[in-house]
Amino acid sequence: MSRVIEAVPMPRRWSTARENALQAGLQLIGIGAVYVIIVIFFSFATEHFFTYSNGINVLTNVTVIGIVAIGQTIAIISGGFDLSVSGVVPLGAVSFAILTNAGWPVTLAIMMVLLIGASVGVVNGLVVTIVGINPLIATLGTLSITSGLAYTLSKGVTIPFQNRGAGVLADKTAGGISYYVLLLLFLSIVGFVMLRYTVFGRMLYAIGGNREASRLAGMRVNLVTVLVYVTCSALAALAGVVVASQLLAGSATVGSQAALQSIAAVILGGAALTGGVGGIPGTLIGVLVLGTVSNGMALMQVPAFYQQIATGSILLLAVAFGRLRNILVGEQS
Amino acid sequence: MSDTSLLIETIDLGKRYGQHQVLQGVNFELHAGESVAVIGENGAGKSTFAKIVTGVIRPDEGSILLDGQPATLRSPRDALRQGIAFIPQELAYVPYLTVGENVLLGQWPSTVGFTSTARTVRRAREECERIGIALDVDRLMVSLKLADRQIVEIVKALTRRARMIVLDEPTASLSEAESSGLFEILGQLTKTGVGVIYISHRMDEVYRFSDRVDVFRNGVLVASVPPSQTTPNDLIAHMLGQEKEEFHHHARAMAAEQPVVELRNWTRPGIPKLADVSLSVGRSEIVGIYGVRGSGAELVAEGLGGRHPEISGSLVIEGRPGRIFPSPLAARRANISYVPPERKRDGLVLMLPIQANLSLLIIRQLSRLGLLKTRAERASAAGLAQRFDVRFRRLSQAVGQLSGGNQQKILLASRMAAQPRLLVLQEPTRGVDVGARVGIHTFLTEIADQGRAVLLITSDVEEAVNVSDRLLIMRDGSVVGELSGSTKTQADAIALAAGRAGDVTAA
Amino acid sequence: MDAETNQNIRVLVDSTGRRLSRREVLRLAAGFGLSMPVIAGLLAACGGDDDDGAAGENGDGGEYFFAFANVLESGELFVQFGDGVIEAAEVAGVRVKRYNNNLDAETTLSNARLMVQDQPDLILEYNGVEGIGESLRQIFDDANIPFIAINVPIPGGHWFNLVNREIGADTARVVVPIAQEMGWTAADTTVLIVQGSTAGVEVNDCVRYFYVTAAEMMGMEEVAPESITAETTRISDTGLQVDGLATLEESYTAVNNALQTIPEDRHILLYTINDDSTIGAWRAVTEAQRDANTLVAGLGGSVAALQELRNNPQWVAEGSIFTTNWGQYLIAMGIAVMEDMEIPELTKSPQVILTKETVDTYYDADGHVKLLPPLVPENEYLAETGVLQKFNNIEGLESS
């Protein structure tokens, strides 16, 4: 064997391990710090904030967006994104209410709803890959379709559960935590492991980072993209089941904020809309930041309009911080 | 591996686009451990050849043999499976994965679908050791310099058992030291039996590294010789062949007054760099700048277009010194029109109609109180289109529907509409047909005859020599020679640009 | 189904995706049929009761000819309202041509022009877009055709609408005595109202006046109704307002948060702007296990709410405005206009605050209207047309 050539010099300022930890962790540390500050602030600002029951309340309030955001994380990492979740959540909620009212067992109804979500994802995926339409337009189209379907199926009115048992996901475990909060936790762990430790997860980062390079490296880019949208839509449909279980009713008005809020959470968590970057821990903190801010401000009895302004400001600050991160890491153009 | 084993052989390879034969009867061979430099003028067919042997495009004629067996290369992936890797100028890597993950892209070690960065990086390190190139495998790709990313791509190809690597102008964006590093690695690889084909514009590289140099001209492989048995001037003669003039320059009386625009000491570190470039353009003068990719010529053009505020030095316009334009708007205000090379991206709005494109730069003259004077716009557009001989059906036709040559004419017309004191053109005839090319050259001569100053930046040596009154040659960020009058020849220009000044007399 | 809802069009405009008519949805779904078999199947199961033509006509004679523009022909609520108008016209022997304004300004204006071309005797205009009233008035006035504006007023025309403030105040008058009977006082009771900030001032009158009336009756701190705006959150020591954006989900979240700030031992009087909000809010209350300590009243008369009123001991009142039956009032009102009767500035839609005792008087078990409340004095003129008597469903107006 010939002499080994030192092709890439060792970095000068810090060890590679530290550099990578910094790269991956900086946004997490940043958003985590922001979260801690938010918690401290509200703890002092209102006595009602830092209590066990409000902790559960925050988790309850963020679960739906949290589940949607896991799917959205996957979509954004792979270089796309999914607006149709705002239509799939109500479609899932309405379908679940209709199916259980028609006497379907809860598990079967949930599986059917997942299937409905998955088929929307198939359409999204095929339109994006085969037809080659930009995800913005493709999912905007399916958003309109699925939202319209939700209104059509529900005839525009709220469908209360006839069968109280259909809301089993909202039942409480010991400690007053609902099953759907545990579901969010479970899905987060699965998502985290999938993204970090599986070949499929690594493909998502690769495809999001450079689609062409991934294709040339022999990945089935289109298939993976379709699977991404299927996962994202199925999770959104599941979020629809959760929201229906919370409310014990299906309604086409639910989830209208799902797309915006989930994308905001994912970006807050350090992902880039250009793809290839991001992760579940960041997304979860992003979801918590959004949920905690709106909860804290509600407890402080700030009008809802100002809550929207605050949420938007936080998002812009976080994105600006992300730019700073890139400069700090010394990204080569 | 035996040094004599034949990796690839092409027999009568040909490719045509419509009526245009871009490659014809190419018989090429590459042995294991051999490095071949491919040179030729722009449009000589060397890129087409590289794309065919790497599976990017399919040949229309002839056949390819791999290890003596007929082979079909269906795609770059297919080519790679058969041992052929292509390293294009635009590298394909994933920025936010580690070097190791990029090296093993899509082939990460896994157990029932589970993998991890640490494991991948470890495996990549083993691969690097096997290949004999040490890579810092756990850094993020995005934090590497361009030269290092290129090496990662080479390693990536080798982990896929590539036996033959094709590089398209690998050194165009590299510094001197980085180029040396790259060639050291390539040299190392050839010793292990890998075959290397690299497309080059630089004569020094050809002599420094290659075992053989193949020259393309007009789609034909015209020479295949070891560098030791030839001279740069012979190679240049092969590249040019019989000069065929499609356009004849005529001398023009130049007033010896103060220059219209004068560049003083333009300098910029980095790649490509500029090192103390000074030049001037006078009235009724066409000054050409010729240089290959990375020579810095493009920076001069873009700088005059206001796109490189970081360049230091100064700019004297009609005798008044000033600073280098900080923005495209500043260039427009100084009445210097810049015609960019990427007309589709930077110059025209393809979906807008002809008339709107023609009034892009003079929209203020054609409006009052913010309202567009549509009749004046139409009249102006009709006048310009006629003067520039644009072929169109309606002025309301979208520019995107026109041919490349007509688009280029509209681009020129829109830039001339503002009556600039200096017209800066960068690669004005790239991708246009022969007729439009002659038209554009004639037009440049006409406007110079009318007293305007023209600066023509081109990597087309024929255009550079034939159209310009004075031709500056740039290499590595400096003006390395000036040719003028009847003394200038294409051979001299290429020799200067390629870096073997030797027997060239600078005027 | 949700036959009646205290509903203002502006609530609907804010939600996304509602603009697809059912036919468009079906067409798209058919296009995706192969890849979305499940959804297509669901749709098919849902039935094809689809009719949203721009204009349809009924009857072939009658004394009068009215043109009627419905605000939107998708969504059960509007369809039922529109069908109610047509049915009422048949009973009354009025010829009616029906248009679909499709909730957008352009369609509404073009319909207005089409309608005046037909030279009807009267126009019933349900316009959902604020700000184009003046244009509509001009079109109708130029053609010299009288018109009745439904829900959203149009200058220069007659106006038929519900009165949110009265509904809110009347509801308080039902709920508060029940609370007082249980011994709840200003000292240990909080009034929690759920507004819908995007629905506009007029719609939110109901919750505003609920608080004002309840405060007066309970002896809580009294505030001027105008001082409770969309931005108000804390009304007084005993009054709290949250924003539920008129939807189930947002009301649920908003009340979840609000409950954190109301001490566990306080009683709660809960009232919202519509049944969706009430159902969401009530769900938050029950999840927090504070339902035994809360009294709630709904507004709309939806099937779900009527069910709660009948079965849920804490759900003590339900405001109903009988949208399905607006048609008969509108036709009567139109004939009154034809006959040059004195028309008040606002003709109020029928409304009643249902209680556990009265619910069965007005609704059957399936949620269908059995009986309508007696005419309020201002509306007596409607009876003079003799039209309402033909329906034989209004208390005190038996058919002759």
C-alpha cells in the first residue's frame, strides 16, 4: 500500500467531535435557553404558571401540534414541507367521528383514519415527485381538497361522539396525564431513533441536503419522498384523531393553524426550509416554546392578538439566531 | 493490476444535436494507471466526450468497450457501477452530513436498517486507509474548503470501486497549492492502477501531470501524444487547426484622447483572484480580455457591472477618479451597461414580452409619474428590435419563446437602449448560432465605429482575436500580455492564457 | 343537524379551505380516485345530494316574483336556510328564483345585476361580504326594486336579523336565577365568556350582554358593555373573557388556560358565542373535573347542544334562532313590503331561550323544529299578511 496522503488537514481551533457537537447542539442550546428564559419569566409574571396542573395543561395544548410537527420535521429535513396537514387534521377528526359513530371499534377507526391520511400522503408524494410540482403548490392543493372534504363529510357542522368510549385517547393515566400526551412522547422517541439511527433517517438528511447527490449515490429518492409525505399525512390524520378525542367531537374547523404552527415549531427547532438540517428534540422544544408562550400570555390575560404578535416575533428571532449559528460555525460558501 | 490493462476504449464515438455534429469518430483509450489530459477550445467536444464516457449522455454513433467488452452506460450511476466516476465542476455532496457519511453516501453500514454516525465514520476511516488518502472523516462537509470537498468526492468514487475517474476542469477554482495537492493525490492513485481523465485549460498542468494529452477540435480527436514528445505551440496548433475567419476585423482610427473608463490596480484575494489589474478603454475602441475559467477576466466584467464591491482599487470615468461600483445600480448610474453571460438567469425576464424586456433599463424614460407610456414603450421597442434584427412575430411575445440568438440580441438591445458610454460584454456569443454570432460581432464593430467604448470579456479565442482592437490576456488574476493590431494571433493568445509564455512577443 | 346557529358570516370567511363547493370537491376526488380509494369511498357513502347551481327557480305562477340570493350553497346550515326560503315561498304561492353568492364579492355583485335584469318584485339579498353594501344598494335602487338584506345590513334596504344582545341578556336571565337558587353569589362565582374576536363586534354582543346582565343580577362589579372589546381579557374581579375564535378547538385551548387562573373553589357561569365554542369550552371544564361547579348555556340550537340541554344537568339554557324557518318570515316580510305596510328598521328573527322544561315544546327528539315562539310586538305586522298563518307552526298564530 502506498503512502497515506494527508488530504484534509485537521481543523485548527477545536477538535472535530466538539465542532460537530457545537454545530448540532448550538441551535438546540439556543432554543433551549430561550425556553428556560420563557419559563422563568412566566413563573415570575403569574402565579398560575409554574404549577403541576398547568404543566399538564401546556402538554395537553401542544399535543396536536406536536404530533403534526413530528411529521413536518421529517418532511422539512427531506427538503420538502407539507401545508396539507391543515386539511388532513380536520379530515382525520371528522372521519374518526363519523366512523366511530357508525359503530366502528376505536382501533379499527384509527387504522382507517391513518389509511386516509396515508392516501393523501401518496397523492402529495406523487404530485411532488412524478409530476414534479413544488411542494408549496402541491400541498396547498391537497390542503384545499382535504379541508373541503372535511367540510363535505361533516356538512360543515360539529359531529359529537355518540359513543363516549371513542375518546379513549383522552382518558387519563395516573397523575392526570392523558394517553395522547404519552402518544406524543412515544412518537417522538420513534421519530428520534428513526432520524438518528436508521438508514431511512440518514437518507432523509442526505436527500434534503442534496437531492441529486443522493440520487447519484443510488438512493431511491422518489420512493423515499413519497414515504415522507405518507408519514407526515398519516401523523396529521392521527393528530386529527387526538383533537377529536380531546373535544369528543369531530369538526372541520379544527387544525386550521396546524401547518403554520408546525412549520414554525420545526424552524424554531433549528431546521432549515432548504432541507438537510433539523431534528426531533429541537422540534419538540419549538412546539413547547410556542405552546408555553401562548399559555403564559393567556394566564397573564394578554389579548389573543398580542399572543400572535409575540409568537411571530419569537419565530423571526430564532431564525435570525440560526443565521448567526451558520456564521459561528464558519460555514464555507 | 497490470499497467497495460485497457480500462476503456471508444470506437468511432459520435454525437449530434440536430444538424450539428458535436462529436465525430472518436477513438480513445485509457489504460489502468494512466492519466490523460483532454484539451481543446470551447465547443471542441471535450465536455460532450466526458459526458458520454461517464453515462451522462448517450452516444449516437460508435461503441464503448470496458475491459475489452462492449458496454452500455445508461446513467452516471450505471457508469459508476461499472467502475467509472465523474467529478463535475459542480460537486454533488450533502453539506450537513459528515465527510464519512458523504463518502459512504447511501451505503452506510447498517444492521436491520439501523445505522449511526459513529459507525459510518469508523467505516469511512477504514475505507480511507485502504485507499491511502487520509480524510478528517467526522467533520461536517459544509465546513470544508472546496478543494477538500473535491477530494472527498474522489474518495467517495473510490469506495465504490471506481477504476477510472473523469474530472471536468478540476483546478478551475483552486489555488496553486490546492492544485498541487490534488495532482499529488491523483498521481498517487494512478500508481495503484486507477485511470484518470481530466479536462484542462491550463498548459502547465498538462505538462506537470499527464502521461498523455488528447486534443479535441470541432468534435474530432485530432492528436494524442505524450507531453514529453510535443511542445505547447504544437498543442495549440492542434487546438486551432486551420484558422477559418468568419468575420474580419477592420482597423479603425482611434482618437488619442483620454480613455472613457480606466481601471486602476484592481485587486481581490481569494479564488478567483485579481492581482493589480489596470486597463483602460477609449472611445471607438473594442478592448478584449481573454482568459480561461478562473483567470480573473470574469471578475473584471462583473466588477464593472457592480457585482464585486469587495474588489480594491479605483475606477476612473472620463478622467474623474472614483471607487469601484458598490452595486449594479451604481454601474447603471455611471451609464455603464453590463451584459451578463447567463442571459436566462441574469439578463432577461423570459416570461415577459419582448417590449417589456427591451424597456427594462429605460423604464424611467418611458414613464411619467410612475405611469408607463405604453405607446412610447412600443415605439422604442419596435425601433430597437428592428435595429438589432430580432426575428419575432409580435412584440408581445414572451422572450422565452425566442431562439438563443434572438434572446441574445434582445439582451444587447436592452443594454444599448440606455445609450451607455461603455458596453461591457461577457461571453456574448455563448450558445448562439453562427449567424447570430456574426450579427453580434458586426454590431459590436458598428457601435465602436459610432464612437462608443466596448469591453469584451470572452473565453472564445477566435472571438477575442477577431473582434477586439486590443486584446489583453489574463491568467491567475493578472494581465499577462497584450496583443494588438495585425500581430495578434489565436496561438499567441492561447499560449499566454495557458501559461507558457515562451516565445510569444507581447505588443 | 345544526339547523340554527348564532352565526355571522364573518366567522366563516376566516377559516381556510371552505370555498370549495361540494361539486368541485367531488370532481377533484374523482380525479384522484385511483390513489384515494378510501376517501372516494367515504364520499360515495356520503351520498350525492349535491345541488349548487347558480340559479334555480320554483313555482310557475303566484302573485309575486322574488329573487333570492343565498350567501353560500355549501354547508348544511346555508343549504337548509335556502331550502327553507323556497319551501316557504311554495306555501305562500310566491315565485322565487334562487342565486348563490358563493361568499365572494364578485359573484354577489354579478348576481345582483342578473337579478335586476329579471325585474323581480322584490329581492332577498343575503350578502356575506362586508363593504359592498353601497354597491348593491346602487344596483337595486337604479332598477327601482325594493330589497330585504339578511343578516348583514345594506343601506337603504329593509333588514332582517337576529339580535345578539337580546339573546345574551335573555340567556343570563335564565341562567343566573338557577345559580342563585344553588346559593352561588358574587363572592364565589366567576363569569367566563368565550368571544370570537374575528367574528366582529355585533356577533360578540351576546357574550358582552350576558356578562353585563349577569353582573347586574348577581351584584357583581358592573361595567359598560362598550368597555368589553375584542381585546378585553379581564372584565372585573368576577368576570373573565377569552378568545375561542368561534371554533371548537380554540375554545377548548382558551378555556384550558383560563381555568388555571380561576381558583378551584369558585363557581363558574360559562357562556360563548356559538355552540361549537360552548362544546369545546365545556369539554375543557369536564376534563378539569370542574363540571359540577359550572353552569353553561349554549347558543345556536344544534343537535349536539339540544342533546346536552336534555341530558346534562349543568347545561341549563340554549338560545335558538330557528334559521331553518327564517324563510317563512322573509316571505311574509316581502309580501308586507309589496303591500306597502309599515316595516320597522329591523325585523327580528324568531328567538327563544330554551330551558330543560321548554325544549320539548319547540324541538322534537331528532332536533327538528316543532313550534316557533310567538311574534314579538314589532313583528306583528308579519301576521297581518296572513302568510305566517299558513304554516301553522308559530305559537299564537294558528291557521285560520
